[in-house]
Amino acid sequence: MLKIRRMAGALVAVVVGIALVVLALLLLLAGRPIVPDRLAAAAVVVQASGSRSPAEAFPPTVPWSAARTEELRRELAALPGVETAVADRSFYVQALVDGRPPAVAGQRQDTYEGHGWSSARLGGLSLVAGAEPRGSGEVVVDRALGFRPGDPVTLLTATGPVRYTVTGLVDAPGYLVADEVAAELAPGVRAIGLVLGADAEPSAVAAAACGIVGADGRVLSGDERGALEPRDDARARWIGMQALTGVATLAGFVTVFVVASTFAFTVAQRRRELGLLRAIGATPRQVRRMVYGEALLVGVVGAVLGMVVGAAAAPIVARMLVGGGFEPATYEVRYGPLPFLVALALGPMVALLGAWSAARRAARVRPLEALREAAVEQRSMGRTRWVVGGLLLALGTVLAIGTATADDAQDGATLALYSAMALITGMVALAPAAVRPIVRLWRLPFRRGGGAIGLLVREGATTAARRTASTAAPVLLTVAFAVLVAGMVRTSTAAYAAGRAAGVDAGHVLVPDRTPGLSDAAVAAVPGAAMLPSTVFAAEDGSGPGLRAWSVLGVDTAAFARADRGARVVAGSLGDLGSGDTAVVTESVHSGVGDAYPVVFADGERVSLRVVAVVADRSVRADLLLSRETVRRHDPSALTSAIYLPDGGDAVPGAPAGTGARVTDVATWAAEADSSEDRLVWLFTLMLIGVSAGYGAIAVANTLLMAAQGRGADLRVMRLAGATRRQVAGYVAAESALVVLIGAVLGGVVAFGALVSIRAGLSQQVGAAVELVVPWSVVGGVVGLCLLLALLAGVLPTRRMLRERAIRMPS
């Protein structure tokens, strides 16, 4: 017969797991790309063809040249139902307020972008004051900046500070200049918006536009226009989606373990009951069916309750994501049938999977178990458990070695994840065998061994090793996950920073301050090696249709050679890189010295470059090196990422005023290079750890509650033997602490083993020594939370039971 109290732990585990899965799925479905506000009035948008890039989750589109753009715009404008076709040009621009630009951190990408005045029609914008810009030196700005029509304003552009006059105001972020000015700042175009008449049918216009564009782009309408959202917003959304996917995966993985440990604990408590059933004629198959039936009921009830909890929490979590800047203000939860159907199927499946091992163990209980007075485990480890646990540990070790020797970061991360899962599963299987050594370890700090209470705790844990291991399993999983994920993120961040710092020979670095990059004015004001990043597109043999995106750095050859320590020349000479159409390529480009290499630049122009040198892959921070003049000629809006300043001893050079720049040391520059993405990743990591820690703490608390409810008789015997109430409560508290210690030690061993292999792999990838970074505050918080709930779950029911009389007279 199913007892509600006995199944409470498994039920709570399923409810929490299904709630997390439903929550994650609802948020994932809500995380679809949003149509940018500035294109909302364009019912149809023609986007340039996409590119391919293995290293970039959101590769840029291949821009059209100015001539091709005008040709397409005229043909599209002539379509029936089209009022106007606007070439949407984007370029960097930022106003200086009190001599400094507004901070870009936490701001949308379109707050520091400029467009031609015609693009205002694509967003349905209208002036709230003033007039449109009609020539060079005139601009329309966001009213929120506090300017008025006629005010002078200094705009920071890719060339440096430029004086403009505000001619008008709008209620939207960004800057609008005359179309001819926009054409000079952004000659390459990636989108053409079509504003339709009132009676036009978007689908018909889109079909006609497809016939004009052909393979030179794609036509978007309706929600498809969400593909045009800024790449920075798309990247932040992608990180959020990865974290939510991790939450859903983690919830399913942890639920199976917690349900398995709960049912294993329940079966261990019910050995005499199961033996009695076998004694009165129940077959092993009937016992298995009974356990499976209980698991199925728990799964169904848990799935229904979990759906309700997850659906209720989704809007609250969505608002938190918006408030934290991880999702746009238009982000909202949309309820659909898919998450709930998944929950109804996943709940029973997870419960049955978790109860599988316990059902097999229950079926092996012999009828003589009903005659035993003491519920003592006959064997803590079976042969199958030894074999499975050993194989999983061996598999995890092999995968850890693969992680340590992986040359690719993505491959290393995947192998590390699989290695950790194998090691955790294997350690859970072998946990009963590790109970006795850890109990001995626990005894070492105490000279007298804790007296009679300590003896009872130690003997109880070692005698019922399987039960102890089942209770410690949630702590093991929680600690292992927290240590592994937090350590992996922090170690990876430190590794990439160490690799950047090791590859630079400079005293200080000039970096952007409240801007996305440095202008040419900042470059001209200081000596040093300036890196001007851009992107080119080229065909790649044998890789399918379309062009591949290659990262480019525009450099001064002599300054670059002095500042860069990592470039390993395979063929040719860096000194041959001049201001003409010459290039240095990495080995992955598959071109040799003297070869012609045709590329498409950011302005849409196709140019044939001459290869003058080949360098080893990953020895420079780009796929191609070009002269700075070449990059600037074809990408007028490119911004310098950093300037490596020569070592001037103790003297710290000053940053040029009014250029949005500051000077920092090399170590700080290396650590801050990807600070925005690092911040997002770390916050989502803390979210995952919080979910895991809360889940594990609740699971161990439920298991200890179940144990306490079934041990009233044992505690009364202790009272009759002379133990005081304080001693009994201390016994329960020590036992709960020992369970947390066992789980924390085993989980820490697994996680540290995986982290060592991750550190070795990262060190090989970045070519520098990597320090193993473990955020002990996070680990301590996780272990402390598990310990706190374990003590509460063990001591509070004990105090209630101690209020009863030790001897109960039969009625």
C-alpha cells in the first residue's frame, strides 16, 4: 500500500523537476527573436545572403555593394503595392555629453548606431520637434539625450569627434543623418526595407521580391523579420537560451537521481514488509509491479503539480530576465501545449526510470527477511553495482584524458561534460563502498571519537552503507555540479585572459571607455600597435554553397611585429604586408604565398588579395592580417579594439581626451576583453547552481525526513537506554552532518578530477599556464545550504517525537 509520507521525497523531487522543465520550456519558446522597432513599419524586408562561420554562432550577412544596392532598391520600389524601398545603412556614432560618451554597457546596440534619414520610415518614426537633416553636419537625435533643435553636438564616429548641429528630435534611440552622409559612412548594405500601401498584401509582395533578389538574399516578412535583430542582442539571447536549456537538462538529470535515491531508501526501509509479502505468496514480478505502480502514481501526480508550479513561475522569472537586461522589454511568456505535453510524458518516465533499480532490488527480497528483528543490510555492494560503477569511472577517466588533450575549446567542453556525467553516475553507484573510509576520515579530528553518540553514528552509517549512500546522493550531485560548473567557468575565463596577456608585448593598453571601440583620432594620438578588426567573406573549397566569414585585423606591420609575441610564420614574411591589396593568412584559409585570394569587404566590393605570408592557426587573433589602410578604405565604420602601448617604465601614458579611451595594464585588459559576455555567463552559471543547490538541498531534506519518521522506535530505545533528549538530538544532527560530509567529499572528488583535466586542456589551447580557479564562496554556500536543511529535516521531527513518552502501554 502506498503511504503518502513514505513517497513524499520522490513526489517533491518530481514536482520540482517537472516545474523546472516546464519553466525552461516556456521561457525558451518565449525567447524567439523580436522584430527590431526601427523596422517595424516595413512589412517586407530583403536581407543580404548569410555567411558561414564555425567559430561564430551568429555569422554576419554578406553586404551588397553600393551599386548593387541601388539596382535592387529601384527594382523593389517598382513592385505593385510598394510605396518605397529604403536601403537601411548602419554605422557607429555616439554623442559626447560633457566631454564623455554615455556608457554603452547594458544598452541596446541601436543606442550607438546611426542611419540615414530615409530609414525613419521603416520604423514609422516622425519628428517630435525640429526638421529632418538635409546635409552634412546635421543630425536628428533621441529626445532623451536632452538636446534641442539648433544645439551643437559633438558626435564620436569611427574617424573621431565631429561637430554636428541638432536639427530635429525623435522618440527613439539612435542617430539619423542625411542619406548621402550615411552612404559615405556605410557604403555596404545588408537590408532593404519595403513600406507597403494600405491595400498591399505582404505575402504577394514578398513572393514578387523573391523573384527579383534570387540567390542574392532572402525575403523576410511577419515574424521572420526577427532575424534582423542586432547581433549583440541575438548573442545575449542565445546565452540565455543555452542557460535555460541547461536548466531543463539538469532538472531531468537530477530528478532521476533523486527519485532513484528516494526509492532505494524506501525499499531499504521496507525490507521486512516486502519479505512479508513474499512470505504470503507474492512473486518477484508482483513486487516489481507494486514498486512501479507507486512510481507511476508519483510521476503522474508530480507532473500535474509541476506543470502548475512551472506555469505560475514563468511570468515572474521572465520579468526578472527583462529587469536584468538579458531579454528585451518586449519579452513575454506565451503559453502553448508543448511544455505541458512534455511534462505529462516526462513525469512518469523519470519516476519509472528512477525506480527501476529499486524495483529490481525489492524483487530480490527473500521471505525470511520478514523474520529478521534487525533491519541490517546483508550486502552493501552487489557485483553488478561494482561492474557498472567501475565501467563508468573508467569511461569518465578516458573522457577526462580526452578533455586534457583536446585542441578545440568546443570539443574540450563537450568531453568535459560527458566526463563529469560519467564520473558522477559512477561515483553514485560506488558510493556505498566509500562510506566506511569517509567515516574514518570524519573521526580523525576527534581524539575521543565522540563518545557513545559518535560510536552510534559511525556504526549506523557503516552498517547501513547503502541507505547512507542513498541519502548522500543528492548532496553528491549538487556539490559536484556546483564545483564543476563554477570552477569550469572561472578557470576558462582566467585561461583565456592568460592567453591574451601572454601573447602581447606591451607596457600598457589603450582600451575603449564607455564606447564599443576606439576611433582613428585615438589611434593617431598615441604611439603603439593598433588593431582594427573587420570581416571579409570568401568562398571555401568543398564546404558547400555560400561564402565563409573570416575575421580580419588591420595592422601596421612594424608595430604589430613588435607587440605580438604569438605569430608563428609558416611561410613568407610579415614584412611584405603593405598598404596595397596584400594579406597574411592563417593555415585554415588554405592559400599559399603568391596565391590570389578574392574576398568581399564590408562595403560589398570584391577584391583579389595577394597572399604574402602564412601563419599558424590560433597564433594571431584573426584569420587574416591586412594593412590598416586597406581595412579602413573598405570599412569606414570599423573601430579599433585596442592599442598596445610600448613599455615606458613606471610612467603611465595618458589617454587622449574626448575620444572615449582609457589606459590600463595588460593583465586588466586581458581580463576585461570579454567582460560583458563573461558577466552574462557567470550570472547564468549562478542561476544554474542555485537551481541545483536548492533542488539537492530539498531532496536530502526530504530523504532525512523520511528516515526520521521511520526511526521513532530506534530513538525511543536510545531514551530507554539512558540517553537524554539533548544526546538524541545531537545524535540525529551528527548523523545528518555526516551524510552531507559524505556527499560533499564524493562530489568534490569527482568535480576536482574533471576540473584538472579541463585546466590541462585549456592550458594546451591557450599556450600558457592556467591556474585552477574554484570559487570557494559558491561551493561553501552550496554545502552550507545542504547542511542547514539536513539539520532542520533531521532535528525538528526528532524534537517532536521526543515529546512523546519513551514507553507506550498497549491499549
